[in-house]
Amino acid sequence: MGLSSLVRVIRELLHEAARDLAPTLIVVVLFQVFFIQRMPDSPAALIGGFAIVLIGLALFVKGLDAAIFPAGETMAFDFARRGSFLWLMLFAFCISFASVAAEPALMAVAYKAEAVSGGSMGALTLRMVAALGVGLAVMLGVWRIVLGHSIGNYLIPGYLIVIVLTVFSPPQLVGLAFDSGGVVASTVTAPLLTALGVGLATSIRGRNPMLDGFGLIAFGALAPMIIIQIYGILFFVPAAQGNAVLMMPSDDQHQYAALELLVDFLIMVRNLLPIIAVVLFSSFVILRRPLADPKGLAVGMVLVAVGLFLFDEGLQVGLFPLGDEMTNGLMRDGVPMWAVYLYGFLIGFATTMAEPALIALSIKADEVSLGQLKGLWLRTLVSIGVGIGIVFGCARIIDGINIAYWLIPGYLLVLAMTKFAPDFIVPIAYDCGGVTTSTVTVPLVTALGVGLAERTPGRDPMIDGFGLIAFASLLPMIIVMSYGMLATWLLRSRTLKEKQRP
């Protein structure tokens, strides 16, 4: 690749990343000007953090496109063609576990949870527990596709288990468990699971890609809600009050030494090694064939590692402090409460419309449905649902109502709708609930929830601060299934009227 080609690729990457971040920046600037009306405490650090996030996200997505996605899709097809069911299940577990462990959105929630919980819920522990749950759940989802079972036969009992566990789970972990379920399928995991599911359904005789291919994301989103609550019941010990740890770096800590940066980068590489190991083992040991493009895979993994490292540094320097700054400003005296709700809705709607995982899912849904389910319309519905969900979540924090009293009726409604909604919309609706929250949305929304809980008298940040992402995942499922039911009813009415015409 020549210098001019490299410059062109970098320019395209930055353009795409800037497009994804632009809606967030617009919302932030508007609220800074019209409501907060003061400059942030460290504008240079916030701008620098945003720039680092932009570059990191661009490199990260390019690495995924160049390395992980092609390798995952190719191996899924190879396993399905060969009929290697046990190896297919093992591959599904390993690639799901590895991708969730490296998921940027989950990292953002995990860091915040460790800070708010005083270290009683470690970031690494949360990521590993969630990754284990997703790996097991995706295996179950692959089993469903192979056998051709209805997705409702699995998800309805699964959500009933979640509801029962909510009664016994430590209150500090309920909102966190639901939030974790909403972020595990984001930039890395969601496109990979979509490709795996649709690819399997396409390659297995008698399976319908529209009915059977979607749903793996739904299994992945459900798993953390179950396994984190089980972990909480068995092992969680809350930290003493007042022991919260500060995860944001101080001004002195901003000046990282070269050695510290190198150590942080090597840790990030270590987090990605499982994905590399799964790809290499599956190719050379199980499928017994060389890699199709080893150089491309190596370059792609380097881009993923560098991009993820920069993204992580940008979170710590820019997005987390920005979320805290926005919440502090909106909670000042004189700022109307409706401005907080409006901020939550616009942040949710704008960033969800630009969410890469949702775009990938909507394109695949449009393609598989032969244009009957328009991708842009699906993204708009989901984005509206996310915005409304964040508004409900903010109202819940301010009112102090137990999150279970909101989420349990909501999920019971989803389960009831599963029985009446048309079959084609159910897996997609559940998948949409799992891809709503982007790597940019999560830090801002998490900071908003925790900030509201910290500044509202009588609220506990660990108990009340988490849960906004859960609402942002629940409402899109309800709206998309409602759309499917309404569209089916209108189609039947139109067909009946045409038959009655003389």
C-alpha cells in the first residue's frame, strides 16, 4: 500500500468515525450552550479524549472488518458445511467469549461499576462473568438453529428465570446485570453473531434465515442478566459505604510514562489473544487448512489492538469526564428537570441511529426479508425506543422506585407479545434490544444514571445509578414487536378489503 493509499484509507476511517460521533457532539454542544451555559472544567482534556476515541474507534472498526469478521463468517460456513456439530458449538462458545471479553461498551460499564461499588464488583470479574454467560447462551442459540426450534421456547423461560432471580439478587447488582445484558452485543459481538446465525440458517436445509437466523444476539443479551445475578447471590459482598474508588485519572496521572503506556497496551493485547487463539486453533487444528489471508489477519489484529487501546484511553480522559460534566451541569439549580429528560432522549436517539451494530443488523434484516422490513425504518423505531427508555430510566431514578417494579412488568409484557407477534419479527425485536447501546452512548448514559443517583437525596449510586441501559434495551423490543403486530394487522385488513371488492 502506497503512501497516498494509506492517507486515503485513514481519511475515510476518520470520516466514518466522525460521522458516528457527530450526533453526540451536536447534542452536547446544544445543551452546553442553552442549558448549562458554562465551559467544562478541562475543555482541552475533553476535546483530546474525544479525538483519541475517534481515532481509536476508526482503527478498531477497520481491524474488525479486515480480520475478525471475515474469519468468523468463513469458519461458521465451513463448520456448517462439514456437519461438525460439536466443533461448531465449541467454536460458537469460544468466539463469543473472546469477543465479549474485548467488547468496548462492556468495558465502559465495568469500569464505572468498579468505581461506584468501591471495588466490590471488579471490572475484570464483571467482564469474565458476562463473557462466560454469553458463550454458554450462544451455544444454546446455535443448538436452537440446528434443531429448528421456535425462539420463544427458549427466551420465554429464560426471561422468567431472570425475573425470579431479580427477587433474590443483591439490589446492588440488579440494575448492573440488566445493563450488562444491554451492552455485551455491541461493536465487536453483534455483527459477528448476526453473521454466524444467518450463515448457519442459510447453510442448513429446512431453515429460514429470517425466522431462524436472527436471535443469537438475544441469547447473548439474556445471559448476563442471569449469570451476574447468580454470581451476586453466591459470591457478591458489598463494600462498606464511603469506600468508592476513583477510576478517572487526576491531572497528575494524565502524564503517563512511556513504560506505563506500553504496559497498558500489552494488557489490551492480552485481552485480544483469546480471539486470535480461537481463529488459529479452529483453522489449523479443527478445519485443517491454512488461513486464507494471514497477512490481512495480522494487520487487522494490530489495528484492533491499537484502536481498542486508544478508545480505552479516550474513555478515561474524555467521555467519562464529559458524562460527569454534563450531569453536573444539568443538575444545577435553575436547570429544569425536563432538560435532563430531553438530554437523555436526544443522546439515546442520536447515537443509536449511528450505532454500527444496529446498522449491520438492519442491513441484514432488510436483505433477508427482501426489502419487506426496511433498514432505515427499523433503525428509527429502535432509536425512538432507546430515547423513551432512557427517559423512563431517569424518571425511575428521580422517583426512587425499585427498578424491579419497572423492569419485571416490562419483560412480562415482552413475553406476552412474543406469543402474539408475527414469527418473523420476534427474533429481530429481541436482537434489536441487544444492539441499541453504542460504545459512545454507554459512557455518557452510565455517567448520567450514576450522576443522577449521586445528586438525588436518598439514592444509592450502586443500587439506583445503573439501569438506564436496561430501559434502553427493553423499550425497542416492545416498539419493534408492536410495529410487527400493527403491520400484520394492516396487511390482513387490506387483503380482506380487496377480497370483498366486487
